[in-house]
Amino acid sequence: MVRVKICGVTTPEDACLAAELGAHAIGLNFYPESPRSISPFAARNILRELPPLVSSVGIFVNWTPEPVIALSQALRLSAAQLHGDETPQTVAEVAKKIPVIKALRIEKGSAPIGLPRHRAATAFLLDAASPGQFGGTGVTTDWAQARTLAESHRVILAGGLTPENVAEAILAVRPFAVDVASGVESVPGKKDPAKLRAFFAEVARANRSL
């Protein structure tokens, strides 16, 4: 069964709806330049409303290990998603204290950079490469490359997923999980209930076909 992570959650209401619909995890973005960025205080308010069996993932871009670990432990996050240009040493240091999802940006027609180097990561989130941006662009990832990597690694597929294409993506890649932010929003940072419901319905349809 392919799992679902709803990323860029900014309100308790969106978190609760995602959980109600079957999300296995939500992503809380601590990258200040993202339109989905929230404060630790706002994150705590969201987590208070989150059901206990739904995982919480903090998204960090180019932080040093110490503050990632400190904030993750303070909020009792389930995992830290390192979504920047972090070194294998940074990944390994954080992974000593909390599971790490290492995000990798891949370009169509080229091999993803750094995947074998980040051995301490629990999973790899594959996103589309977009100059100067760290995710949330709505651009689709190279599914053929992702399928190859998913055969030997725990892959979370991100990048341009929507209710219209997520079933096709799941059947093409067969990832451990899918990750969506902009594809289920009415505006950046605000989830659209109808799009969320449609997204989960399409994931369920694809899961029945696996």
C-alpha cells in the first residue's frame, strides 16, 4: 500500500481533514522563504490537534544539525525532512537523534545526485529540480528514474502530483509514499477540501490496482 504525506500544512483544520481522509503523515514547513512556512508556535498548535497515529515531519532547508534536532525534539516530530543541500555529515548527525527523510531534486534524463551518499537517511523524497527553489513548484519528477530508485530504496514521490495524475504516478513508480502540497491547495498554504478528497480517492484507486 502506498502511503500519503500531505505537506505544507499550516492550520489545525487542514491537518485534521488530512488525517480524517487517511493521511499517514503531514509536513510542517520551517523554511522561511516558502509560502507554507510556519512558526514553531503554530506547529505546536497543529500538533495538539493531530491524531496520535499520524506522523509529523518537519521540513528544514540547509539548517545545521543542532537546531534541527532541538526543534524536532521539542515538538516531538516523527521525522526531519532535510530539503536543501545538506551534506552526508549533516544527515548522519541528525539521524542519530531522529529519522531523516532526505529530499533529492532530480532533473529529467539525469541521475539523482547524492542518493548513495546519504546512507543514514531512512527514506528519500524525490522532487523535481527547479533552479533556485526547494520544492513546492508543481513541476513533476522524472517518474522513470523514480521507478528505478524505488526498486531498491524507500522512495517518497513528490513533485507536481495532483488528483488528476497521482494514480498514474503510483502505478508507474510504485513508491513507498506520495507527497503533495501545491496540488491540493486553493492558494499556497491553504488546502482545498475537494482536492484533498479527490486526491485520496485516486490514491485508493491506485492501491487497489497494485
